[in-house]
Amino acid sequence: SPEYSIEYNQGAFLYNPTILLVKMIIILSTLLPVLVKGLITLDGSGTTNPSKFYWEIMSLFEAQAKPSVKMTYRAVGSSTGQLEFIGADQDYAAYNDFGSGDIPLDSDEYTELTGQGVTVLHVPFSLGAMSFFHNVPDAPSDGLRLTSCVLADIFNRDITTWDDDEILALNPDFSPPSGQPIK
């Protein structure tokens, strides 16, 4: 194979492109495992609410971690983050290392994941304010009164209709349609 010359400010050197390529491959294949071995990557997705907080914490963590860590987080919404973590559409092989949601996985999802040999750990990471919006016909003009316990029962699906006795007790002038589901 032909030899080529490269000139630089202190002279020139000859090289054979094939031999140079082989040497570069040998050097890179020797160094690459060392370089990659020291880097840990963690990818996640989920809720948008705390995403800026997550990105800031990840940046601080990456700057101080030993060995090196590269973290990514896509703010795509709680449901998408959970679906990507569960990975049910690809035989429970997750798309990412962690998911973030406004509510934890339900017991069926948890049971299915652990049944597939996936270790699931719920970690309360941040707390953010949430609003509760409703669109119920004939709601009182000054708003619906709900206690924190009633809200918890709604979120836990223990209260599923607007005419539940606990809601009506807090709102005596409220007359929702019978059996109207809370969605």
C-alpha cells in the first residue's frame, strides 16, 4: 500500500494509511474499555413538575460523582415515565433506569413487575403543590369544599362518585347527578 507524507511545522513524517488505521484501532480498543468502564449512565423520564429541580440536582451530582456519572431525564409526563419504566410492551425490559410520577405505581403494576423479576423501589423525591380541578354540574358557586382526608380518598379511589356521603356532608347545598364518576 502507498505511503503518504504529512508536513508540520517541525518537519514531516511518512505513514501508511492501513498500518495507521490498524494501530489506531488497537490503541482505541485498548483504551475504550478503560474510558467507558469509569462512566455510569442513568436515564429516566416522567413527570414535568420537578424536571428543572431534577436537572439541577443531576448536574451537581455529575460534577461530584466518582466514578463519573452521566444522567439524563426527559420530562414527558407521569404516565409516559411509568410506561417507559415498566416496559410492558417489550417484555418488561424498561426503556430507562428510573421513572418519576406524581403517584406511585398501582399494586397490579407493582405485582407484575416484581413477578417479572424487576426490583421496584418507590422513593419520595420532591414535594410540589397540586391543584384539584373539577367540572361538576351544579357545583356551589363558592366552590366545592373538600378536606385533605376526602381528597386523599378521591386520589386513592376510595371515593369514586361526586354524590359520595363524605362530599355531600361537606357541601349540603351540592346536588350532583347520582352516581356521577369522579374523573
